[in-house]
Amino acid sequence: MSETVAFYTALGLAFQSEQHGTGPKHYCCQLDALALEIYPSKGGDINGSVMVGIKADDLDSLKLPLNNIVAQTAPFGDGRRVIVTDPDGRNVFVFEAGQA
């Protein structure tokens, strides 16, 4: 979990450690109406058809893990985008809005 939390923290997300009753310790990031939670793996296949998308103010200011880049920075609408994989193998679409 610590690698996954560090990965998303480098993308600009802030996590709080949580534990509800006797449930597992996990991490939560609240984003407006969305909560992103990272739980310990139970050893199953966690890869699937879900891709996380994160908007960044400036891609150049992020500490993107270069060894995890799937698609290089490229134009995206009026801004740019890059696709990286998180430590658990999920693709993460990171994009910035164009400057008006």
C-alpha cells in the first residue's frame, strides 16, 4: 500500500490514514464528490478495465515515475496528457487543461 499511496501523492493527491471499527487500515483521498481509497490487497487479481483519470494544473511540476510511463506526454485538447501505471498495474491518465 505504501508504494501506491506514494505514487498518487506524487500526482498531487493527499491521503489520510483511516480504519473503521475492526476493518483494515487503509488510506483515503476526498476529491469533491469522489473518494479514492487504497486498501491492502488480498492477493487476487486487481487489474481490470478501470482507468483512473487525474487532472493536474501542470504536468511539468509532477514527479512522474519515468519507469512507469505507458504513453509519453502528448497533446490533449488544449493541454497535454500522459499515461502512467501505478504500482498495482493500473493505468492512470494524467492530464492538464490548456491555458486560456
